[in-house]
Amino acid sequence: MCGIVGCVLKHKKAAPILLDCISKLEYRGYDSIGIATEDSKINIKKDKGKIIEVNTSLDLADMEGQSGIAHVRWATHGDPNKINSHPHTDENKTVAVVHNGIIENYLEIKEQLISEGHNFKSDTDTEVIPHLLEKFIKEGLDLEGAMKKTISIIQGAYAIAAICKNEPNKVIATRKDSPLIVGVGKDEYFVASDSPAILKYAKDIIYPERGEIVILEMNGVTIKDINGNIIEKEIETIDWTPEMAEKEGYDYFMLKEINEQDIAIRNTLTEKNNIKKIIDEVKCAINRIMFVACGTSYHASLTGKYLIESLAGIPTDVVLASEFKYSANTLNDKTLVIFISQSGETADTLKALDIANKTSKTLAIVNVAGSSATRRADYVIHTQAGPEIGVAATKTYVSQLTAIYLFAGLLSENDDLLTKLKKVPDYIKEMIKDPSNIITMSKKYKYADDFFYIGRGFSYPIALEGALKLKEITYVHGEGYAAGELKHGPLALIDEGIPVVVVLPPGENHKKTMSNLEEVKSRGADVISIGSMDDKPLIDKSDDIFLINSEIDDIIAPITYIVPLQLLSYYMAIERGCDPDKPKNLAKCVTVE
Ligand code: F1P
């Protein structure tokens, strides 16, 4: 969590550009924002709040300097307040530092530094970094040397950028287990947590590895290994455009991203040949598959299990990345471990990937090119959703599902599934055309305290994902259940007027789920159904219904039926006055375990 940016600009003032760049990283954290520039002294402006709330009070007009750093915070250590906001400095303001990650041994370092006479202002773990840097600079090192020594002391996950008042027009940055990219523009050089920050200014990207030191100066970028040797890094050009990271007329990124889902799927379908190649290499060598993921990516994985087990007959497990260590000793060289992550930077997922790499073949399904997961897995499938800024995953989710459907379809040589998949973008286009029915439902149910979502078989992950979207952005309690599991406990909670969302595509489970619908209805629930246009019995039994093309059967439902549920959550969030792009307490990229 947290986003950082650093830049050195040959012809421009840094502060306004830093603000522009960091505003593109607000999806990573929005508790507070801060900027520091260098003009032979360190200038700092920072405050608690989202950029839109504090922008005017920051008043960057008088911030001189052509180099600087910026930060958006998602608090881990210390409340979100002005003092805890980054950049942090030493007491003499020799250096300023921004940091994404957690310094695990900060307490011992802090005690030691206090005993040496350092004064700390904040409750953050980060503040030890500027104090260490200043200490080593006082001992005679330059900022680069001080940074090298500092990272030999701190433990944990970090991406750090620092400036020093004695070293004009220079930013020193480094990373370990938190993302950091380097952007090379024309006479302007950047570091950032993610590419949307710098798309407008630099398209040539370098991906530093753990422990490497990045030096931005007026005349270019240097990257050194931990021994101080300059290393030649590959430069990759990204094809994402700056517009992709803008709202382009939509009120919120989430709505824009829901509306881009047909394109995201179409683009991900182009991964077919890559996926075929991976399957040709691994198919004969494996007898088991394990998916590892968190949150929405976990729900995509669950669909993967159902598809692969039913179509390819390969035993497939799904494990939450944070719980992975209990399953790790069952892996062997005949297991393919598939990691799904839109960001490719989720700490729990990366930790599991490192462990799985020791015994098994690993495959990462990731949206962000160059992210850590893509560099650590044996095989990579890139979902082609483009940048997703809204914290709640939508277009990356359907793109993950597209990759999984391709994988399962090719693995089981099931042409029927691949033919159905090709039609999905058109179905989705049709579904998002007119949200008026969903808007009416969101007005009707906006005051509900609890929602239940039920689905059976392929529709069970849809119920889980629908409930997660509701929780994330409306703060209403939503719980997804396997429809058959209702009577084993949750039915006790169903009462007069409780909304129950029933996911009921045509298919072999239809009759059984209809019975579950009857069970909740007879206890007074308000039944909101997602079903087929031809489903007369369902239409008759539902209080509210979103009708979907009758060609869509239960097997292809996970990638289509989720769309009205995303829209329902979105419009309920709007009705309840919540910001769907920046849900409280959450961030898009969870780089802490
Ligand atoms: C997993 C995840 C997302 C969720 C939110 C927080 O991220 O749980 O599904 O929408 O953004 O993180 P990832 O591993 O897929 O990047």
C-alpha cells in the first residue's frame, strides 16, 4: 500500500508534476499526501486527507526545485494525520524520504537512534530511514552510500525514494518486496510505485530488482547493484496510454472500468497462443493444479477449480495466499501452482510464489506487466485489462476469468467452451447498455443492513464475488453462500425484508437452486434474481430481477452474471454517498502481509 514517486526534471519545477503523478496513485492509499522538493534546502508540504480535500491548502506555487519526491499514504504504523504523513525527515532536514512497505525492525533501530540523541516526531516505522541516512551522511557518506548502508540495517518490505539538501537535483531510490519502476522520459526521469503515475511523462520503463540502487540525475538514470557496480538494465516500452488512467467523462473509475469489460475480455483473448504454448510445455508433466490468490483473484481461482476439475479431470485446489503455508508441503514437481493477482505485487501471493518456486512449476496470471509476480514465476499470462484504478477489481476480474477459461478450454481441448467464450464481450456490451433497472434496485435496497448472495456450482463464486463487491464499496454487510449450504446455518438469519440475491443461470443446477429460492422466500426474504430472459418460473418468484440473454448457460455465467452485481454495488455506493473508487480502509495493492 502507499504510493511513491520521485523525479528529476531538467527544464521544469518538480512540485506540480509530482502532484500530478502522485494523484494517479491514489488507488494505493488516500489517508494523506505529501511532497518534498530540493533547492539546496528541503521544502515539504503534506497533510491528512485525499488530494482533492487538501490540494488547495497545500499551495505548491512557492515550492522551488527541479527534483523531489511524493507520497500517498495507507496507514500501517501511526494514525493518518499530518505528522505521520510522508515525506519524513531527520531533525536537521538534511534528507527527506518517502516509503512504501513496512520496516519490521524499526522499534529496535528507533531505540538505538534515540539513545544516540535523535528526536523522533511521528509514530511511523518509516521515520527511522531519514535518521539513519542523516547519521551515515554525517559520518562522511554521500546519499547513495548512506542508502546502501541503511538497507543493510532495515528489515521488511520497502520501496524508498530520498533527496538530500547537499546533493542537488538527485533522487536515490531502492526496493525490496515493494514495487518500484523507473521511467525514462526526455530530459526527465522518474521512479514510481506503478506506471499510471508517469504514463504522461515517460513510456520507457526499467524494472529494478531487489537491492538495486536507482540514481536519478539531470543527465539520466544509473542503476547499481548492491556492490556499487553499474548494471545495464533492459528498457521496456509500455503501450498503455495516459488516457487509460483518466476517467474520460465517467463519474468514477469503477464505472468506466465496468464499461470497459468487453474490451478487456477481447484483449485478453489474444493471449490464446501464449496459453497454448504454456499448456504444451506443462500438460504431460503435471497431475495436480493449485491456485493461490487473495480477494477477487481468489474468486476467479475458484471458478478455475470448477472448470479444470469438471472439464480436464485434474485435481485442483484453491488456497488463500495468506493461508498457503499449511498446504505448501503437499507440493511436488508434478504440481502446477497458478498465482492470480491483478497487481502482481500482493505480498501474501508473492511470499507463496517464492515458496512454490522451490518445488513446483509456477504460473502467474497478472495484469501489471513487469510486476514482481511476472518476474518470479516460471510462466506468465498477462491479462490485457489495461490499468485498473478503482480499488474494487472489475475488469481485471473478468480478464482473469478469460485467461482461466482459455486455460481450461485448451487444457481439456473443449472447443465448445472456447466458442462460448468468444461471445462473452457481446453479451457484456448488451448487459451494460441500460442500467436503469439496477439503479431502481439500488434506490430500493440502499437502507438494507445485510445482503445474502446464493449460487450453486459455477454460480457459487459469483455469489462470493457479488458479496465482496458490496462489502468493499457500500460498507453494507454482504455474505455469499453456496445455495445448498443455506439450510446448514445461514437460513436462521433470513427474515422479513432481507434481500437475498439469487444467481440462477439456466443449467443442471437450476431446479435445486429454485428450491433454495423458495426456502428464503417463504421466510420473507426479498428475492433479487439474476437469470435468463426465458426463465418464467424465476421471473414469477422474484421481487426484482435482472434478465440476461438466454444463450448464457451456467458454465459461462461466472464471467457474465457478475456484471449486474458489480453495477448493483456501484449504484448502491453512489446512493449511500460512498466513493466507490476509494473505499475506506482498503487499497488496490496490498504490499504488506
Ligand atoms: C487482491 C485484492 C483485490 C481487491 C483489492 C485488494 O489483489 O484482494 O482483489 O479488489 O484491490 O486486493 P491482487 O492480488 O489481485 O492484486
